[in-house]
Amino acid sequence: MTGRMTVKTYNSTVTSCLLCHSSNTAEVTSLRASDICRLYRRHFDIDPSSLLSAGTIYLRKCLACGLICFDPPDTGNSEFYDRIQRNNSYYMESKHEYHVALAQIREGDNVLEVGAGSGNFAKLLKNNQYTGLELSSKAVKAANDGRIILQSIQNHAISHPEAYDVVCLFQVLEHITDPRQFLEDCIRCIKTGGKLIIALPSSDSIMGTLINFPLDMPPHHVTRWPDSVLRNMGKLLPLQLLLLQHEPLPPRQIRFIRRSGAIARIYKLFNRPMPLIDFSLFKKCSTSIAVLASLVGLPAVSTDSGVHVTAVYRKG
């Protein structure tokens, strides 16, 4: 796998927060790029080494706004995402956030979806004007929907200022290396009083404790979002929070969350820190114990919500 994505680039200063640009950040942990590549090879048969620009990757938390960022925030190119998307569960036809969004969209609203993928949300909008933006030519082709176009939000915002009643971002923001500029471009497309709908993984969920989960690391995810950051977005941008809602626990995630919760409890029991990557014998043993616990249905953690959260804002 060679080269970087050239369709669109957002530059950022990795020594400062990617959202509020504060330099008041603290190092949470560090990872070896070689270990991240080992995980991608194990789980997806992908070697992303050419996409990672440093031998050591740091995870930093902004002490001003709370956003958690990888440094450097290296993202995948089109080939990387094409390989990841071969996983049948990557673009799910039905997501809880789709239904949250539909409840916020009125008939006749002009809707923009940024990161439209293969068009699953577009299929639900039959009585609305709709435009989808996507950076993967293969995804646009797979969608086979003339409303989904190959264009960046950066360019679209220039030609479509205040054109939309609703702008939706489903599992997109955590991939962006300059989320502040990206959000400003999205907001530029929204009419005053219109809505911005953001759905992403919540780092306050079980996602915040997962070990050896490469999809929550570069070059896939480059930021992690606690609920507090979403609640306080109005301090940084002209947005008023209307709704913050976690998805109910999907049945397909019950065993996964029980297993992950059991692993977290085992680490806590032995007073071991929760690393992002761990190839030790302790981790292997903990996983085996957790698998047995999940199979017999032991309630290792509260299972009332899944990993995703949806935030709805009104543009002020």
C-alpha cells in the first residue's frame, strides 16, 4: 500500500488540539507504529506502514476542550479504505443514528450527508431533496445514486453556502485530521436555524477501554470524542445542542461488550493499566477468561447502551 489520499487534505498542528487549537494538552499514552501495523495485518490483512509518518504515535488529551487526539493524526488513503470496506459490516444498511436523524428531518428539508458511503441513508430519504458527498469513487459507484457525488465538503461549502436545512455526519468526524475546519465547512452549508447531526463512537462507552482494536487507531480513527466535548461544542462554534443520545445496545454487540467489560475488570482486579495495545500472555489469558464469561452470560458491565452517540445541533 503506497501513497496518500490526494482528493482532500486538511493540515493540522499536531502539538495543539485539533478542535480548539489549545496547546494545553497532556500525553495519555504512546504506541509503536509497528504494533499498530501488526494489528491491521492480523485483523484485516493490511499493512498500513506507509501511511504512518512516525515510529511512535502519541495519544494526547486536550485539557481545554477534552478532545483526545492521535499525534501525528495520519489518515488512510483510498486504497486503505477500499480494503477495510471489504468487511461486510463496514457499511451497515441500518443504524440507530439514521432513525434519530429521520426524526429531526422534516418532509421537504434539503439534506446534505457528508461521507455518504454506499448510500444506505440516502435510501431512507424519499421525500426530501438530498445530496451526498463521498471521497471514495468505489463507494459512489456502489451507491448507484446520482445524488451522491465525489466531492469534498471543503469545495462543496464554497459553492453551496447556507443551502441546506440539515447536514448529517455519520461515523465521519473521528476520521478527520482537522475537525475544526471540517465542522466550519459543514456549518457554512447550513441555513441559519438549520441542523447539524453528528454520529460517532463515544469514548465514554466501552470503546474507551478496548485493547488491540485497530479501527480506533490511525490510520482509521485519529480522534476520540467524550460526550463532554459534544455537549460543549457551542463554546467553539455557532451551534446549540438540541439532543445527545446514545444508541440502545444492539443485540449483535451484547457478547462483544460483555467480553470487553470482563477484560477491563480483570485488568482492574490485578491493578494493571488498560493499554491500547497488549500482546502479552496476560492479555491472552484475560481474553480466554472473558470469552468464557461472555458465553455464559455473566453481566461484566452495564449493557444498556452501544458504542455510538448522536448529537443534534441548531445553527445559531
